[in-house]
Amino acid sequence: MISRKLRESVRTAYDFCCGYCGTHENEIGSELELDHFWPSAANGRDNADNLVYCCSACNRNKSDYWAHDERQRLLHPQQDEWASHLQEAEDGRLTALTERGAIHLQRLRLNRPQLVTARLLRLQRQEDAQEIAALRAEIERINEHRAELETQLQEISKQLT
């Protein structure tokens, strides 16, 4: 049995997101599940390195999959460099760069329509946040310029009186 303390530690380590698909628990509306990366059925342990915080869809899709051959093994969210195996396309879909990436992508069904939509929405939010930050900087620049002009206007007014 996994203690509440260990569960919270794993949950925090994954920043409250599914280690496989990246879905945040707030997007789902509840806490996610713990998956044994190396399944209990294959003698996987209940330790932090073997537990993955994940959504129910990814947990169901992964099931008790385990391959002893490293080339057939799924990617561990905190131990493998995903960018070496998977790439996100402009359309929000993931593409595999390696055999392991392809196995991971297929097994977890990481191009489910809802995930593709969520990736596109996250990208749009990031772009919107960048645009808002740029607009705020521009407003600040305009306000500084306005203050400079007001100061100049006051100086000219003093000279005229």
C-alpha cells in the first residue's frame, strides 16, 4: 500500500500533471492516479522512482505493459529525454523520432483528439501570454514617453509665462 506521504511526494514531483501526456489535474477536475512504471505484476516496487503520476486514460492505455528489452520499453517521464524520442508538430500531434518513441506514442495513444486539442490550446495560451507581455511593455514605453512629453510641456509653459 502506498502511503499518502509518498503519493503527495510523487504528485508534487510531477507538478500535478500526468507524466505521460502532460494533462494537469485541474484540467481533469480531480487528482490523478499513480502508475507503477515497472508494473507490480512484473515485480515493480512501490518507490518514488517507479511511480508515475498519470491520468486514468494513460494508466489504462499503459496497463501492465513492460518490456525487458530497453529498445521496447516506454519512456520514463523523469528519467528519459523525451525530446530525443518525440517531437510536437505544429498541428499539435506528436511524432516519433525513435523506435522507443513510436512504441511510447502508440501504447499510450498520445495523439488522442482531446490531447491534440489540449496541446494546441496550451500553445495558443503561451502565444497569447507572450503577446500580452509585449503589449504591456509597449504600454509602459508609451507611458514613459508621455511622462517625458508632459515634463517638456511644463518646461515650455514655464518659459512662456
